[in-house]
Amino acid sequence: MNVNLHLSGELEAFVNELVKRGIAANRTDAIRLAIIKYYEDQLRMKKMVHEEPLEKSAIESHWNNPSDEKASKFYTRRYLNEKA
């Protein structure tokens, strides 16, 4: 598959840096490596979600935490000058 891709700014500088440092042989290779890295990260995240499901009690304890609510009210009052 062939793709024409225009990069500028920080992305272009990043790709050129990968080539300059010898991590990639050329710009095409640098982009290919970045796509592979992104793909592997997505697979790893998908695998983690399926392997380590959160139990309902863990989710409830996170969202129904009175101390978090108290802290939230404190910071809202102190830094946003709002009534909580």
C-alpha cells in the first residue's frame, strides 16, 4: 500500500530526528515504526481490558468515595471561588 503523507511542524521534526538518530533508516521507515508502535500499544491496551476486568465493587468504591467528594468541594471553594 502506498500513502502520500504531508507532515509539518513538530511531527516532521520528530520523524527527521528518528532518522538522524539512526532509529529509522529513512522517513518512510520512521513513520512505519510509529504506526507499528501505536498498533502494538492498542493491542496491549485491549488485552489488558480483557484480562483484568474491574469488579463492580471496585468501580463503586472509586465513584462512591465520600473523601473524594469532600476534597472536590474543598478545591472548588478554594480555587474556583464557587459554592459546593
